[in-house]
Amino acid sequence: MLGQRGFWDIEERLKELSADGDPLEKLNGTVDFEMFRPVLRKALRRADPSKGGRPGFDPVLKFRMLVLQAMHGLSLHQTEYLVRDRLSWMRFCGLGPGDAVPDANTLWDFREALIAAKALDRLFERLDQAIQAAGYLPMGGQIIDATLVAAPKQRNTEAEKAAIKAGEVPEEWKDKPARLRQKDRDARWTVKFSKAKPKEDGAGAPQIDIAIPVFGYKSHVSIDRKHGIIRRQRASDAAAHDGARLREGLIDPANTASDVWADTAYRSAANEAYLQKIGKTSRIHRKKPKGKPMPKAVARANATKSKVRARVEHVFAEQKDRMGLFIRTIGIARAEATLALANMAFNMKRWCWLDRRSASA
């Protein structure tokens, strides 16, 4: 019969994980999570400990668990389980096998407190300050784009949909608070178009573009061209127009270059005037003239811009494919929190990658 593993057995296992290049250990060595403590403490407004009661879990521990959740697209219950189950996750959270782990309800209350205090934007800014202090300044101009993030689909009647679009609560829900809590009145349906690729031989009927309905929200970001760090963020419902968001805080004034890249959705007279007013140079794609072929010079210019603008797609691919980004909650405030945590998690991973690249150069 195998004996119970002791402390030294666990230490040996952790050494093996380190030897294999535990990515969370590298993340811990790059990001000093203590820098978030002042913001977390201010947001939580903890009660007077002299009143007794069981001491709460460390806020930095709970924040670490939310970062793990965002990095892997997990539910809170899955996050709790995996922190209990995986030695590498325990070590990242500063826990041992015998230590208590915050449960899903505790994490939910913690996240709700951060949302109520509007602390996630301050946490995002604190991380960006640390990244800049490490030498990764926003440089080379900035690239702006948005991506759709799916949320659980709602099964509503046409009358209910009409009421929601009008900003009202459907009559059938008013006397059913339990049902109302499960209805997302902020998310919206939209259609995502996927351009069909032309046939290799060029023969036959033209390929038909694919229209994919999506229900959820949009993540709007601005990354710097030099380092690929998310510097500005915003969330909206899925049906919101991308272009208008450019003037709502997505431009990073700290970038050392004036160039701004974006696709044709951001090309408008209002945006061009705004960029000129704040001293930025527009590198936004130009639209095809209505009813006319695209001028060759404009097509070439757009192609050149695309080589730069494509870098932002790498951010979305990382978040959706590897990090499993998905909105599991209800309402725009919680969606903003999910996206902010996903953006912070991406920036932490990117910071680690930049450090590794610098070390190997």
C-alpha cells in the first residue's frame, strides 16, 4: 500500500514542475501581485476586524484566482476546483495542500465588490503602469479594433425583444424576479460576416459570403504597435457600431507616435476630425467608392495598412482560442469585468513573453 505523501514529496514534485518550466511560476516572477493590494483594499472597504467573525481570504489571493479564471476561460466553480487540484495553481496562489481555498461564492462576491467599486479599470491602469516601468512604453503608434464575444443566448418572444430594445422590462417579467435575474437585457444580437475565399481555379459561380448571427458583447481595444500590449479598453453590446467607440477613450495619448490604424468601420468624417484635433495621424482604411471599383492606389494603401493592423487580430486569437474568452455572466457591468480581466490576463502573458524575448536577444 502506498503511504501518504509528505511535505518533502510535494516539494520534490514542485521542483519537477519548475524544471519543466511552469508558466505560472514565470508569471509570478514577472508580475508583482502585491502592487494591486492598495486598489483591492480600497475597493473592498473591509469591516472592522475587532468585531470578530472569521477572517476573510486575502484579496490578492482572490485576485490571483480571477486571473487564472480569465487565462483559461473557466467558470468560478471550475477555478475553485482546479486551484484545489493542481499543485502549480496552488503555488501560484501561495497556498499549500492543507490550506483553505476560496469557494465559487466567495469569488463571486469578491468580483461583485470590484464591479461595484469600479476598481477593475484602476487595476488595469496599475498593471499598465508596471509594464511601462519595466521598459515597455507605448510606442510605434496604436491599432484599434473590436471583436464579438459570445454570451449565453436568450430565448425571448418578439414582444419581449421589442420591449428590451426600447429599454423597458417586459410585462411578463415584472412579477417574476427570479426570471428577470436570468435575463440579459444588455446583450444584443448582431450578424458577423465572413468573406468567402475565391476558388483557386477562378471558375464557377462566385463564392457566397457567410453570415453568422452572434449574441453577446463587443470588446474594443487599442494596442501599441511596438509591444502589442492592450493600452485602452472598452465594452459594448454586440450591435454597437465600432467607429463611434474611437472617440470614447480608446486613443492612448501616451503613445510616442501619432499614427492610428483601424479598419474601414472607423473611417468617418467625425473620427478624422477628432484625430486631427488631438494631433494624431489617421492610418484608417479607406472605403470602396459606392458603385465604383476600388482605385488601385487606395487598394495598395489599404494592403500596406493591413500588414500593421493585422497585429491586433493576434490579440483576439489568443484570447478566444487559447484563453477561451466567453461571457458567462448577465449584464453589461459584469461583461465589462470579464473583458477587463481577460485584457489584464493577456497583458500579463504578453509581459512574460516580452521578457523572455529580451533575455534571449
